Amino acid sequence: MDNIQVFMRIRPLSEDEYRRDRTMQSAVRILSEDTVSIPSQRTETFTFDFVGDQDCPQEQVFEAVGKRAVDQCIKGYNGTIFAYGQTGSGKTFTMQGARDEFTGPDDELRGLIPRCFEYLFDRISEEETRTSGRVKYLCKASYIEIYNETIYDLLDPLIRPCALREDIKRGVFIDNVTEETVQNPNDAYDVFLRGTTSRHVSATSMNRESSRSHSALMLVIQSLTQMDTGLTEIRESKFSLVDLAGSERQKLANTSGVRLKEAANINKSLSTLGNVINSLVDIANGKSRHVNYRDSKLTFLLRDSLGGNSVTSIIANVSPAMCNDAETASTLRFAQRAKMIRNNAVVNHDMQGDVSQLQAEIQRLKQQIAQMRLSPTATPGTVSIAPSMSGSINGAFDIGHDSTISSTHSATPPFVDSINANDAKAQALASKRHNTTQFLLILAMRKLRESERQKSRYADIMFELKNSLERQKRRVQQQKLVLKLAKAENDALRRQAPPAYVSSTENNALREEITELQAALSMQPDHSELLIENTLLYEQLDIIAEKQQPVNALPEYADALAALENLISAKAGSVDLQSAFPIIPDDSVYAGLESRIKQMKHEVNDLEVQRDRLEFQINSIEEDWLCVSDGVRKLANAKTSEHIDSIIEQTMDGIVGDQARDTWATISSLYTQTF
Ligand SMILES: Nc1ncnc2c1ncn2[C@@H]1O[C@H](COP(=O)(O)OP(=O)(O)OP(=O)(O)O)[C@@H](O)[C@H]1O
């Protein structure tokens, strides 16, 4: 577990700021190499991993932030660097550099992005040379922008919007985003420049500033290592360089239309980022919280970077100007909170090979395990079965490359204390049991962690479902009200309308409009069908992302209903027979709406059933894994083989799910063999 690293950078005063305040006093006081305060605000101090003052060169920022991220990505860890701060605080200067053009490696003012490219490809060629070509690297780049809660592909000439999806294998990913292979720093920089140009073009065409959108340049770095066993190890890491929208709150007053929507979306995504960080800080402090990553595109896309599988750094950029001190304090408070988040980065790797190679590898691992069982001196921190025993070889024993699991166990479990130190035989037996127990505990904990991940995925889906349910319920209520009003209005019109109005051309046009809307509604996907499909989905976790379509489809459906609702309210409101032609819809319109409402009620019921089912599944998974770890703990203290048998049986009786039952069967059979 690593805390997110936070770096702070103060930019020089701009000419404008200097003209306004010639005292040249800085709003930020540097107290030591990692601590600052803002005297005009409260007396609080802020401590970070690195503080760069106004003269801090680009090279130093790269040495402190960029190098570490690239080094970790080369090893197979995901890496993320965020630039955070108010508009004009120096985010783009830090990430990209002073110029829009990249003038080559001699340019002192070039930012983190070009420097990371140069260092990454240097490291790649170094590794390939060092391993005499046994390790080969492949890099692919994509570049996106998030504006108004929509993701745009900046490498697509048409800058088309893309959907965000999630599946079990890939985690969160952008569907159909353009990925370009890059082989050297210039290729990568070319991709970056093209994306940046597209960003300017789209900003200009929409008449907005780029500081109102978030951008993320993502590199996927794959390495293939030919191993002596004939197997190929594949490592894959994602390196994300993110320039966030200006962090100041956008004013909603005196704003309307597109600008209002834009401001509301910026506020929403930044406040979601703040909420996510608050929840993660609570979690780091031992509290139990659901993290609402799905509340904005930005947090969902960067889920792994915040509290997940990534080595993450945040650069908090601030202005030194007195007039910006409130925003500067707010940036520093945000950064200070973020520093408490703990991520759990693991190497993403997998093995490939033919059956005989895999069998040989399994054999080798078995020997390693046997050796570990026999060696009384093995301590948890030095258990070294992990690195090669990865991913797809054998799911049940997927220990992974994770020293954090082993290092969290105490070196001497309490049950060993009770062994008489003078009795050599008993000591040997205790050591053997100690090692086996630790090994089994590692297995159980690994599985427990997997189930926790699964649980958190369930919780995310559940959260979505609950929201949909609430929205759907509200819609049903609204539709009922609209229908009631429209009916009352219609009755009134029927009573008042002269026959000439009823058959007027205008009235016919309105009728057609309603018929079209009805047709549009009936063309919406059949929700009942999709919902049934969705129910199956929760039993088939592998296809989660695909099957979330019904939930995602609801807003479109809502749009059609809202349009109909607006039309009916608008028409129902035009009671003045002298100035407007009344609309007198057929009874069939109402009948159609009523049946739609009925259908929506069914859907609400279906969603409720799904929610209950998920709740049950989550509880059941949780209980199963508690049962397994409890069983392992009991086994560690068992004295006789009868006692062991009864623990195994009782634990198995208490487990419901197949996955946990299988794991328990494996653990218990291993334990009986070694006892
Ligand atoms: N460390 C620095 N040294 C010198 N000039 C800087 C530094 N940081 C920022 N600047 C200058 O300050 C101005 C604003 O910086 P920049 O455009 O990077 O801000 P920003 O936070 O990215 O703004 P926006 O949110 O609008 O994109 C630019 O002219 C930039 O060159």
C-alpha cells in the first residue's frame, strides 16, 4: 500500500499580478523544503512530498515526479500524474511546457510530458539491451478530453465522443478510442501535438476555453519477456498524464444555456473528485465507505489512479498572487487530503505458453511450495513463490506478485508461543505447521481480497441500480400527474371547443406530433426484456459491462418521456381558445400513456428485485469469505486430526458459494496432507 504522492509548485507572479500588487509579496510562505503556509488565511501549514518554488526548473519537477512514474510503469505498475489547480496556475506549463511546439530535448522549458517520453524510451532501449532482446516493449498512445461529461477522442479526426465501459478483464476502459503505436519520443510527441491541436480546434469551434475541460494522455506499455522455462511473461501498465480543468468553482449565477450546463458539469466533476477523495481518506482512516466513482466520467475513468491499482502523483499548482490566496488555500487543502489516500499498486502480469511449458512451471512451483513447507527458517517476508505464480496459470492459487500480503503477518503467530522451546520435535512440527498455515493464510487473504474487489463492483452496480430505481419512480409519479392534468384539461376543452377547432389543420399537426412521439417511445428498447437479461448478468459476472446497457439506456428513454411530458404540459397550458388552437387528443393517447406507466411500474419492480438479489449476493460473498478465513484461523490452533476434520466439515457446511467452497476444499486438503 502506497500513499498518493503530492507535489506542490508555485509559479512566478504574472506581469498583470505584479502591476496590481507591486509589493511582490507572495501569498505562500515556504517554511521548509516540504512545508508551506498561507499567512493571510488561517495559521494552518501544509506538508507535501515536494515543494517547488517560483524558480523551480522543469528538470527538477521531472526528477521528482516523472522519473518515478516512468520507472514504475516499466516494471509493470500503472502510473498516473494529475495536474491540479485554478485556471492560470501553471498546470499546462508543468505538464506540457512553455510552448505549444516541442523544440527538442535541449528545450529547458519543456514540461513533464516530453521529458517522460524521452526517459521512457531511453529506459526501454536500456532494458532491451540489458536483456539482450529477451524483453521486448510495445507502447500505444491515446489522448482524450472530457468536456461536459462527454469523452472525446482527440486522435480521431472527427473528435467523436466515446463511451466508457467496464469489464472484468480490462477494468474501466474507453470503447473504440484511437490507440496509436509509438516507437520513440518523437512519435509520442507527434501524437500529443495532434491531440492538443484537436483540443484547440474543438474548443474554438465550441467557443470555449480549454481550461474548462479535462485532458488525459494515456500510454499503454506492454513488455514480453521470454523466460528460461519457455514461457512468455506479459506485463502491461497504463501511464496516464492528466491535465485537469481549472479547479475554481464556476459561477452559475447570470449564466444560461450552454455556459450554464458547462459550468454545472465542471462543478459536478470537480466536486465528485472531492467526494471520492473524501471517501478514500475515510477508508484510509479505517472507516467503511462506498466510493462514488461512477458519479462523473473523470473519476470513473481514473478509478484505478485513486485508491486502486496505480502509483499516483498529484501536482498541486498554485499562484503566488495575494488576490488568489483563497483559491491557493483551497488547492492546498485538496492536495493535503489527497495525500492521505492509499493505493495498492500491483504488477499487471500474465503468462503465456503451451501446455507442457505450463505443466513444467506448475511442477517448479510445486517444488518451491514443498521446499517452503520443509524450510523451518522461511519467514513471511521472504516467501518468494509470488512473482512467477501469476494470473492465468491457476486461478485457485493466484498468489501474485504482492509482498504486501505476506509482510502484514506477524513473524510469530501466537499459537507458536505455546510450543515448548526445549522440545526439538515439537519445535520442528510447529515450524512446519507455521509455514503451512502462513501459506494458507496468504491464499485465503488473496481470495478474500479478490472477493472484496468483486464486492465493490457489486456495490457500484447496486448504486447505479438504486439511482435508476429512484429516477424511474420519480418518472412514474411525474407521468401520472401529467396525465391527470392533461385529462382534466382535455375534458374542459371538449366541453368548450366549437367543432371547427377540433378539425382544424393546426390541431391535426399537433395530433401528428403526438403520434410521432408515441412511435418514438414504442421504438425504445424493450426494457422488460433487457432487464431480464440484466438479471442474468449478475449471475454471470464476466459480462457485467456489456449488460449494463439497460441502466445506461434509461436516460434516453427519459428524454423521450420528458419530450412528451413537455408537449402535453405546453398544450394543456394553452387554454385560450381565442389565441391558440386547442389540442384535443384521442382517448387512445391516454390509453397509450397509461399502459406505458404500467410498464414503468413493472420495471420498477424488476429493479427492486434485482437490487434485493444483489444485496443478498454481496452479503453471501462476504459471509463465505469470513467463514473461510475463520476456518483457516481455527485450523492453525487445532491439536488433533479429529479436531481438524470437524473444523473442515463445519466450515464447509457454513459456505454457500461455489468459489469459496472450492477454495476451502483446496486449503483443507493441503492442510490435511501436511499435518
Ligand atoms: N513555473 C512557471 N514558470 C514560468 N512561467 C509559468 C510557470 N507556470 C506557469 N507559467 C506561466 O503562467 C501562465 C499560465 O500558466 P498555464 O497556462 O500553464 O496555467 P493553467 O493552469 O494550465 O491554466 P488553464 O487552466 O487555463 O489551462 C502561462 O503564461 C505560463 O507560461
